[in-house]
Amino acid sequence: MELGSNQGIGSPRLAKEVFRKAKPDESRVVAYNLVSQVNREGAFANIRLPALLADSHLDERDRAFATELSYGTLRMQGKYDYVIRKKIDRPFEELDAAVVDILRIGLHQILEMRVPDHAAVDATVELARFVCGEGKASFINAILRAALREPIDFADLTDLSVQYSHPQWIIDSFRDQLKDEERLVELLTAHNTPVAPHLVAWPGKSTPAELLAEGGEKFLENDYAVRASKMPGLYQAVHERRAGVQDLGSQLVSEIFFNTAHDADYLHWLDMCAGPGGKAAMLSNLLKVHRLKDNFTANEPTPHRAELVSHVIPANEVISHRGEDLVDLPTRYDRILIDAPCSGLGALRRRPESRWRKNLTDLQNLVSLQRDLLDAGVKILNPGGLIGYVTCSPHRSETGAQVADFLYRHKEFSLISLEPYIPESARAMGILLDDGTIQMWSDNHGTDSMFMALFARRSEVI
């Protein structure tokens, strides 16, 4: 029996009939539900986990444990699958899906967490009894004890994809770009290191001081970011949607793009791919504080994501159109931010399942989509206007190669250095590249690995 969204620990009937025989702790049930729903139903961990926690009876400490257990399991499951394959006497593909996910959860506690071995095994077996019955629980018990009895020395392995639980194609792409094996290992390690949520105090609605009064640490790199010391939803300003959860790198990109206005006259702004709304919220609030006459629009092509955007900025600023359809609307824009759909290779530390969901074919399709979105932006940009192109990926095909391709195809544009627009507080980060674009790295900068380029259209009418 697999626990899903309709068969969770909160079901009175299930509690009465099953808990009498098996009594798993609720934090591990929440972790299992998340891992199962992400792996088997295509759920997104960062969206599904808050709902699972809200439906639970866990206190703050147990919520943190469930988060670390589930996110860590999803992140490192490539490594754990290697262990499972070494300890079973049948093809891995023949294992029941629930058995695989529970084994991964058990191995994460044994190999990566400070849970005593006996407690990790006992608690995982109790979870297995609850989810899939005595027979499979006995099998899981045997595999976990075999892993303890004859542990694998991962330090002796030369396969980084196993050691650091990354698909080989991702490792190959980073190796090709960094050309430094030591630096590659540092980056992979950063992807596997849990990080505290980054909060943003939206200008005009809250302040870092308000957030810090409830706990956390101020970032020095900008005026709005705080490193959380507890679950984000426990902050009053976040609960009231006067502050949000947003990586420092994403905040900096928004602030840098806003800074391109300088002392310009009235401007029309467009966030072309706004969902789920972090950069849109930052831009919208900055404009309301500093440039009241400007007009801001957030476009999100997917309706349900557009609905998320309307939760953090006024609904009258949100539209939902495909990029190519925006040309049919009457408005033309002076600033267009294209935070394009991408491989997400820059957010592997925060989105634990993303490394397992993309492949090279997906990457090729995304590069084509990015190109189409840039072309759509060209059609609705005023003379003298700017396009900010952003990806949460450091992959060459989504960054430098995309920039070169755009400039080759659109001779009326030039690449503008972002150097003048970087906040003074962020200059010491060293994120500016020689060509004037920006590249952040999770290992060097403590942010998602964000990329940004700025294109300027000539002022004369083409």
C-alpha cells in the first residue's frame, strides 16, 4: 500500500487500522510521501513539501528533519541506487517502487545523516511495514543490514557520478566548462550541501530588520536578502506575503535589471516568463517605491503559474500569453526580462529532483525555446530598449552560445556590460565576466548558478 495525497497519516481510518500494527514516526512518513510523489507522480519537491508539512502534526524540529531526509534522499538517490544494486540478488528494475524509495530513505540516514545506525534501520523498517507490509519490510531490513555489515568505500571509486550522485552528462558538461577537476568536485559538493532558505524583504512591504527580528542572518551583497534560521512560513512577513523566498542570485539579477533604468523617463517593463513570480515581485515592488510612473507587466504563459504570480503582485499586472502571441498586443516595451525556461543546472542544490529529470534531448529543446523567446522579445521591444536574458544554468549552450547566436541573428542589437548596474555591495563577489555578462556559481558565490546578459537595441527605428 503506497501512501499518496489521499492516503496519508492524517486519515483517521488508516490510523486506526494500520497504526495498531506499524507505528512509523510521522516525519519519516512525510519524507516517504514526498519522495514517492516526486519520483512516481512527477511532483515538485519545493511545491509539494510545504503542503505535506501543513497537513502534518510535526513541530519545527521534526519538520526540519523531514525536509533534510526527503531532500537529501532525492538529491543523493543515484548513490543509493548503486548501493542497492550491489546488495540485491535480482535486477534492480524488478524491485517494487515503494521498496526502492524506502531503501533510499534508509540509506540516506545511514550514510549522510547523524542518525545512529540501529535507529535508522529500525525506523525505516517500521516505515516499510506501514507502507508495504511485513514481507517487503523484512527484505528492506536485510538489505540495510547488509549495507552496514559490508559498507562500500566510496572514496575508492573513480566514478564521480556515483560518489556525488549526478548524472554523467551533467558532470561531463561541468568538466568541459570548468576544465579543473578540483573545482568540479567543489561544485558537485556544493550541489549536495543543504542550504538555508534565502528570504527577500520586498521593498515597501517589509524590511530585512523585520525578518531578522524573528531570526536569521543578513546578506551583505544586497539590501533585501536574509538567510533564514527557520522554516520560511514561520516568518510573519512571509506568511502575510510581504516577503518571499528567493535565492540571493535571483534577487541580484532582479536588482541589476532594475538598475538599468537609471534616470530614464517613463518606461514600460515586461517580465516575459514570470512564473512563479520571484523576480516579478522584486521588480514590481522596486518600481512602486522608486519609479511610480513606470508601467510593469508580468506575463506567464502557463495559466496555473500565472495564478501563482498573482499571489505576489497585483492581479492587474499579470497576463498569460505565449511569447509569440505578445506581438499581437498593442503595448511595446522598453525593458524586457526573459528569465527563460532552462535546464535548471544552476539550482541543483535547491531542487533535488531536477538533476534526474533532464537529459541532453531536453537541453536541446530548451535551447530552441530560449531562442524563440528572445526572438519574440525583439518584436515587442522599443528602439533603444533593453532585453535582459537570464537562465538558472551555467551550461554553455544556454549562456555564452545563446548570446553569440542572438547577436549573429540580430545585427541591430549589441551586448551591453552589466558592470555599471551591479550594486556596490555585490561587486566584490566577482560575478562579472570579461564580455560584460554575469555568471554566478553555487560553490564560489553561495547562490544558484545564475547567468545574465543584457542586449541593447539601437535607438534609431529599424
